[in-house]
Amino acid sequence: MSGLVSDLLPAWLSALLSAFDLAAPWALLALPLPLLAGRLIPAEPEGGSGALRVPGTLVGAGRAGADRAARGRRRTALAWTLWLALLVALAGPRLVMPAAALPASGREIMIAMDLSGSMERRDFALDGETVTRLAAVKRVGADFIRRRAGDRIGLVIFADQAYVAAAPSFDTAAVARALDEATIGISGRSTGIGDGLGLALRRLDPRDAGAEAEPGAAKPAKAVILLSDGANNAGQTAPKDVAELAKDLGIRIYTIALGPRDMADADGEQDVVDTETLRDMAQTSGGEAFRVRTTADLVRVAEAIDRLEGGRALAPPLPLRRDLWPWPGALALLAAAALLASRRGA
């Protein structure tokens, strides 16, 4: 029967009715309450008011009676309007509309980025121009973060010291913006790889965060993406020791060695990347190591990590509710004001 009725209605009206909902439909059960009150509460006895009866010939009872009857009908209509609008507002009318389905993965990823002074070196090409390492990382890294919709992502910056630039969040746009705003020198100019990785693990490990998982709940996959263009020469912890901790916690580490020269073939050159240490860290934790010499390599690494940490699916769409109760509420307020004005003018 409902399908037949919907076929007879215009498409827009049918869609509107299908999205309409009441938060508290039981409030409408009070609709006949005034009628029950009129039947159950005894009326005042005739002549009980003690008012003086004046002959109608003296005051024009006919016309006055008609005016009183009209005012009585208006007041009755206003009272019923007030009651109906109030009940509808209490019932909580609303429109329920499904939101677009979002990708969901249940993964938690911390990006630990080297922000030492060597990131200022201009040895990367981007859009046909020579740019700094940091500029290339920002461009590719921000794009990678935005593609990870459905993941819980955070950002750790490290140099002399490490700090959390963006706490783990599903708001990938905010994390990408934090990466874009990163500035060299804010936390020193040396390279504390161990401290940066340790802080990233701390934000991923629920025991340190004080948020133990519920019994029986599926544990989210966790990973750290660590990018560095130098060797560990600052901080309080050794990178390999922190990698062992990551293995114990079940957190994979993906390392990205950035820069055209390695320590193995540096020939005394300063600020070159320690590829061997980064590779050992990744292998210890069960992750993977990547070598990046050009912007094209950096793009390929981001795509590879995206595949390794893939497996996202569409989550069930969450309903969006738009409350409509203010409209009948406003009507009830207007009816109450009109009823009060009519009684004062009587």
C-alpha cells in the first residue's frame, strides 16, 4: 500500500517523506489530552461565578454575544494550534539523510620526518626546478597523507629534539597541513633518529597512551614511516634499540633514506644518509627500506607504501540528521503570544 501511495506522489515529495523521521513519536500520544480533560474535569456550576446578570436590552446582547462567540472560536483555534505545534516539536521531527560512504582501514600510521639542517640542500628536481629536499618531501608526503583517508595518521618532527606536530587523527587534511607548515630549525639542526622513532612509537602504543583496547576487539595495524637524509648524531636513544622495541610492540617501520649520497661512498662528505642503519631498522621490525635519490623515487616509494598498507574498504554510511523541531516550536510560541494578546484585549 505504501508503495502505491509513493507512486502517486511526485518524486521530490516521496523522497522527502521517506527521509522524514520522529525522534520521540510517543509524544503524539498526548494529543487527545485536552479532550479528556474537558470530559473528566467538572464544569463550573451555572451562576457560580457570582457575576451580575444584566438584561440584554441594555447592552445589545445579540451583537455582544456574536462577538464573544467569534473571539471564543479564535481562542479555541489558537489553543489547539499551540497544543499541536508543541506536541510536534516534542516529537522531534527530523530529516535523515545518508552520508557518502568513506574508506576505512583500521590502520594507525605515524610519519616521523627528519627536519635537520641538511633538508635545506637543493638537490631535488620538482616541476622542472631544483628545490630543497624538504620541499620535495612536503609535496609528495602531503599527497600521500591525503590519500590515506580512513587511516588514523599522525606526524612527528625530529632534529635535535622530537615533537608531535600532529596527533594521530582521521583528519588527514589537518595532518597534511601540519607537514606543509613544517620549518627547519624549529627543533634544532642535528638528526636524532632514535628519539624521533621512539616518540612515534609512544603515540602508537596504547599502553603508553593510557588507552587499552577493549577485550576481544580487533587490534589496528600500526606502522611508522621514518624519513631521514642523515645519520643519527643527536638524542638519547640508539635507532637500532628503538627498532627492537617496535618489533616487540608489533609495529612495522618503513624507512626512507633520502639523498643522492650514502655514508658508504661519501668520501668524507658531510650530511649524507646512513642507509645501512635505516635498512637494519626496517628489517628488524618486519617493515621495508626504501632508497630515494630523486623526486620520482619519492613518488614511487609513496605508491609502494600505499599498496603495502592498503586493504581499505567502504565503511557503512552514517546517517546525517537535520532537526526540524524549531519550526513547530516557533509556531507554538507565536500561537501562545496571540492567545495572550487576545485575552488582554477582551
